[in-house]
Amino acid sequence: MKWYQKTWVMWFFLIGCWPIGVALLLMHRQQYTQKKFFTILALTGLWFLCVLGHSRQADVQKKQYEQAIAESQMATKNAQPQKERIESYVKQHLPLAENIMVTLWQSPDIYTVYFQLKKPNLTPEEAKLLGKTAIETLINGKLDAKILQYKSVVLMSNGSSVLVSYNNSIPGVTEGEPSFMASTAGQVPQKME
């Protein structure tokens, strides 16, 4: 008896590679009744379709994952010149700004801008006003970019600081009106007028 005529080889291929298994099952059909033959054929055929379907679903998921990674990498690559342009804009309009940081928000074309201002001898209220004025200078300029949030930290001589943030309103991304918030170290942020 040749290897392909053995029953265990037929079962191996019916489960592992159904089309070859069917050919081997046809060679063994005299061993089975017609009902048993079609039952074996149907059950192993269903098994084959399930395995094939699962395999295709896994391929689709893998392609979707790879596409998402490629899009994310492309968005990051494309965002770099825009980030540099925003940093240059901040430096141009606020020469006293230091530690400028532009970060990409969740969307590939929306940014957050952070910068520090060192101004000794200011009261916390004056520091809040300075931070707000600096942010307003950037908002009122001609920057062609979607900025979701500006954050200005004013460092004072006594080691304390004031954080002023501006939360922008971008249709489809955020809700509510644009607003300024300010806080000194250790305090809850308060809305500014």
C-alpha cells in the first residue's frame, strides 16, 4: 500500500488541506457508505471554510493595522515642517519666549503650543496678564495652523510660576467657547475674563 492510500493520510489532508483530502477521500469511497461519505465531505468542508474565513479575516485585520501604522508615520513625518513653522512663528512674535514646544494633538493637523516667559519682579496678577497678552499676540497673528491649546508659563523671581492656558474651539474637535484659564502653583485653575 502506498503512503497516499493510507486512511490516516486522507484524514490528515481532509483537516489540513481539504482539496487534496477530498481527492484522497474519493480514492477511499468504497470503504464508506454514501451517507457517511457525504457526511465526512460536508463536515470537513465546513471545517475548511471556517479556517479559510478566519485566515482571510486575519489578513484583513493585518492589512488594516499596517495601513494605520503607515498613515500615522506619514502624518508624523508631514507634521514636522508644520511644527517647525509654528515654533518659528512663536519665536518671531514673542522674542522673550523660551522652551517652546509644539506637540501634535490626537489629529494629524492639530497642535498644542507651550512656552515659558521669565519675568522677575512681577506679582501673580501681573504674570497672569503677561501670559494672557503673550497668547493673544499669537492668536491675533496670521498663523495658518489649527492650534487647540496655548500654554504660557511665566516664571517669577521668587521661584513661583503662573500658568495661563487658552483652550481654542475647533469645530468637530472641541465643544464650547474659547477660554483663558490661569493658576499659580498649587492652585486650581480659574477662568480669566
